Amino acid sequence: MKVIIAGGGTGGHVFPAIAIANAIIAKDPSVEILFVGAQGKLEMEKVPIAGYNIIGLWISGLQRKLTIKNLMFPVKLLSSLIKSRRIIKSFKPDVVVGVGGYASGPILKAANHFKIPTIIQEQNSFAGITNRLLAQEASVICVAYEGMERFFPQAKIILTGNPLRSDVSIIAGKRSKAIEYFGLQDNKKTLAILGGSGGALSINNALSDAYEIISNLDNIQVIWQCGQAYFERFKVSKLATLGNVHIMPFTDRIDYVYACADVIVARAGALTVSELSLIAKPVILVPSPNVAEDHQTKNAMSLVRKNAAILVPDLEAKNVLIKRSIELLNNTDQCISLSEEIRKFAKPNASSDIAEIVLKEGNRNR
């Protein structure tokens, strides 16, 4: 069987795509998988590292404001559609999977043209525009949240959850190693502040401004992942000099962070929410205001409405984030309750379930 997996642009699209590919190969090592992404984007680096071939399209998103970049969009789209048809005719896939992002649009449209079944995987609680445009011709739509019939034909929807990297979500028995890895103390509660690889300025500022609070706490330590873009700026901050604060730009051992954290502060990207549901730690979400359709707030609210997380709006982070984090760390009953409720959102078999759907659709077309 031959499978194309298309999409990308950000880690939120790329890593689910790789997780799906790994799950397919685990079920049937004979399957041949080809990735299609956007030239110059994250997938062109991460997919080959994962061991898969990838072809890049000359494509980018349509800007939501008036800009000269939009003048090139029709040219890029036409070029990508033509190249996508060539890829389909050459590779001859049995099924094509789109994980969202603008690179998935042309290749899934080309697959539809050649009557090849397509599967959409939507990570967010508010569907992306590419997936919404592709939904009518898709065979199956795999979603991570309930209520997605607002965007997609209900008969095509299967609630699978988001596919996750297995090494990230397995934290059992790792706490001691994690404490040693980050140079922490075993007898202190740990607050993990995560802003993603790019960092979150509002979260970083909120923590940096909390020097007086953090310096007077003997029973709490902080893992501060400030992001590559902000590390040089915040590593010389007064807070970073404290012995109970471990600052870093990024870490490849996010499983260690999850393993030793007692409370986690994070953005509300779809994969982050799915990972946090699986590890079932108490969490405070600070949705990014800089995303399309404010979808991170919608992701967060799906948990908050069920008392499975606490939400702090980005604009309020400076004044209340650290205060609420400390209060939560010291409230054992609330931590237990949040952990129990967020665990109900976990979909540990998402990658395997989606792989099964892909193989079923592919076999049906052979």
C-alpha cells in the first residue's frame, strides 16, 4: 500500500503527521509513505529525521490583512496544484491523509481529482480553513474534540483524539531521573512554565516580574522554558539568578518536564492540550492571542467548561498568573480534582486508531 501524508507549517501539524506515519508502519511495515509539505517549513527538517521521504510545495498561507505577499498567493497555489497532480500520478497513492496547514490543500484537491480517498485529521476545537474547504470531498474526518459537526459533515466525523509522540506522553517512573536531569530538589513542589519552542512573552514577563514572590518561597522550584527567541533576554534577569529557578530556551525532554511538574502553565495549542490530558497534571492555560480564529481560547474552554483546567487570559497574565499558580500548587484538593477531570479528555490510542482508519480506506481503494 502507498500512503501520502500532507500538511505542516508548525509543530502542531508536523508531529501528529509523524505519529500517524509511525503508527501505520507499526501495523504494516510494508506500507510506503510519502510526505508532502511546504518548502522551507518545519516539516522539511523534521520528517527526514523521522526517516521518511518528503516533497516540498511552493505554497504559503493567505495573509488575513492587506499585504503584497497575497499577490503571489494565486501563483503559488497554481504551481502547487500542478505539482500535486504530478506527485499523485507518479507515486500512485491508495489513500491521502491531510493534517492541516496550507500544504495539505493542493495535494488533497489533486487526490480528489483522481478519485483517491482522502482523510482529514483536525487537531483543534475550531477547524482550520484548509480542512473546512476540503471536508466535503473527504472520506473520513478524524477530530480531537466533540461538537465538530459545526464545521464538518457529521456522518464523516470520527472522534479519535490527537496523535501524539509516544516518548512525550510516557512519564511513569521518570520523576527521579527528571529531578536529577534539571538539577532540582526532590522535596520541593515544581512549577513548570512552558511557552513552547518560540516562547511566550506575556508568560515570561509575568514570571520575571514575580521575583519577590518566588524568592520568598522555600518549598517551590520553577522550570522555566522561556523559548529560543527570549533566552538571551531572560537568562540575565534577576529571577534567573535564584537557585530554585531552572531557566532554559527549550528542551527535547518534555517528558521529564511533565514527569516532575506538580503544576504546569502552558499555551493552549491542540497538541499541548492533548498531551496534558494524557499526563493528567493540573494545568493553567494561557491561550495565545496571536493565532487564527482565537482557536487556542476555544481549545482551553473545552477543558475549562468541564473544570479540567484553569484559564488565565493573556492580557491578565502579568497581574494574576504567578499568584494563581502558587495558590494552585498549595491547594492539594484542587490539584487532584483538575487531574481527575483532565484525564477524561485523554485519547491514548489516537495514533493507532487513525492508522487503522488509513489502512482501511487504503485497502478499500486497492
